[in-house]
Amino acid sequence: MDSMDWEILRELFKCKNITQTSKTLRTSQPAVSYRINKIEQEFNVKIIHRNKKGVVFTSQGEMIVNYAISMLKDNQKLKEDLISQENTVQGILRLSASSIFSRYQLPKILSEFSQKYPAVEFDVNTGWSEEVFKSVHNDYSQVGILRGDYSFSSEKIRLMKEKIYVVSKHPIDITDLPHLPRIYYNTDTSLNKLIDDWWIGKFIEPPSITINVDNMETSKEFVQNGLGFSILPGILLRDDDNLSKIPCLDQQDNYIIRNTDMILKEQYLNNTVVRAFYNFMKDVNLEF
């Protein structure tokens, strides 16, 4: 097996579909099938079984996948360690970040970092904060930027604290919320819990949800068109939105706060690129 075989096994195990694997790796389906067959011949075991939905890995196949993933990690670490022996900050920063942070903050941050360290390249993935946490935990990413409160035993930097607001097109009385149309949006578990806990502590009645949308940006658009209120984090809101904003307070009149943190394993601070980004982010001011 070589590094291409390792990549194929990792991606195929992730998506369980040969067609999707070939698209992701920009190769052909026959090429993927050929390499799988060659690996089966090399080890004299069956790696996968095909069905209508895709593929299912055998127990021997999973053992080989674990080996492939381990080799990819070791190979990547060797490359990074070799680059770190040089004095210049150069190499690849593998970063995962929450989708909403990636949209509103990350481009500017990476642009400024790139101006300071032009020899650094970026390998960026975005998604839910739960996915970011897993990516760092499993060493797919060196650095993660996630929103919400996650317990992490290694390095963590608090990047941002933002308030949560009840947002509407026109001023409303917050005591009327249970009787007003609410626009609900899909988001990660931690923000859902933060908002739900605030609502339960504030009202006896459940919200009157009239519209369900797939993300908070769409929810904001519905609010701007006067179709109801939504409960949104401050990162989405600007002074020129011309929207009514009421900060959410707990029963002790403290602001409900949404935290954004950067996490990484301490071992990655030995990498010159990661260490440079870590020090750079400590000086970034993102308060809302």
C-alpha cells in the first residue's frame, strides 16, 4: 500500500460510497475499485462488501483502515516536523472552524495572518462545532475554532463573548414573546440548549413557532421582512440592519453569553506554523 491507498481507504470508510470517494479524491470509480482489489489481494482478505446503498467494511477491512489512518497521520506529522526544524514560519495550517464564525470572522483573520506569514498555506474545513471538536480530537485538524462551551483538556483560548438577542423588525414587549410568531432555525446543540434554557427560565408557555428555516442567516432575512421574531447571536447583527434588538437576560439580569474558543492539543505548539497562529490569535480582539 502507498499514500494514495491510505487516502482511498480513509475517504471510503468515511462516506461508504465508491462514487463519492472518487469525486472527493478526483479520480475515477474504476481506479478506486482497482486499488481496493489490489489491497485485498495483497492481504488476502475481503475489505468491503457492496450493496445498493454503497459499501460495508468487514472487520479485517476496518483493521486495515485504522492502519491507513495511522500512517496518514504519521506521514503528515513527519512533514510538519521537518518543516518546523527551519527558522522560517512556513507549511500548512490545518484548521477547522464553525460555519458561522467562518463566514463572519475567519476570512479577515486568515488574510491578516497570511500578510504576516506569507509562506503559510491553509487547509480549512467548516461545519458544526461538534464536528470541529471531533476533528481536533481525532487529529484531522491541528486547530479548531468552535462556539459554545466544550470541555477540552489541552490548550484553549477564549476568542469572543457575544450576547444573544431577541430580534424583530419593530420594537416588541419581551413579555409578549410566547404569543408572537417565532422564526426557528437549525443550529448546533449548544446554541439550541442555551436558547431553550433561557426560554424555560423566562416563560411558562412554549414559543409559537410559525416558520422553520435551515440556518440563522435565513431566519434573519425573515425577521427583516416582518414575519416574526428570532433569537440570534450578536455575530449576525450590525447597527445598519435597522432591527430591534433586546438582549436576553437570565433571572439575575445577567446577559446570556455565547462563547467562541480556539482549541488545540499542546503537542502541536511544537509546530512553528501552529505556534505562530496560536500567538497571533491571542492578540485578536473579537468582542461583540
